[in-house]
Amino acid sequence: QVQLVESGGGLVQTGGSLRLSCAASRHTFNRYAMGWFRQSPGKEREFVAGIIWNDGNTYHPDSVKGRFTISRDNAKNTLYLQMNSLKPEDTAVYYCAAGAQVGSDYDSPFQYSYWGQGTQVTVSS
């Protein structure tokens, strides 16, 4: 069973930065691809970053590329999402997720089996 616990959300002004953390069960990173998603009211869950378990390749959609960076610390079993130059449209609940069978559809939430409880990020204008 994989457990994921996010932290680090909060209120920040436009242009500010936040770093989200996701504490994972031991050995999660050895077996699962990891992703960050976000969801705001009335919208579908949106992929914002992913990292593959074996080669460490990372993926970011154009909407956040150059502003958001996913990383992991294997020794601490912690996944991070560094968010810079935040915009009001980045406001959402952010979730980390783990998936064992994630392939080329790494940006689809249906590829991920385990989810954290989410952390709220609010960017004020």
C-alpha cells in the first residue's frame, strides 16, 4: 500500500514561489512513476509534472514549463514541486500521485493508482 502526504500549500502573491512536498511510503520511488496534478472547482484534474521511476526523466506541460520543477529525494522518500512565478490561474488543490503502469500517458490521471489528500495553493492578484 502506498501512502502519500502533501504539504507546503498556502497563500502567495502573484509572482511568488512555493515548494510543495509529498512524503511517500518507503520504496515508492523505486517502483512507481510520480506525478503532480491540480484541480480547481468546475475543472478537470490537470497534469502539471511527472517523473519516471527508473530513469528519472521529468515532464512538464507547456502551461507550467519554465516555472514549475518536479524533483525527488530518494533518501527522504519525498517528492517536490517547486513553483515559481506563480499566477492567479495556478490557484487549485494540488495532488501528488503514484502509478505502477504509467507509460506514455503519464499526463492522464487514470494512469495513477494512489493519491494524496491534496494541498491548497492560492495565488492572489
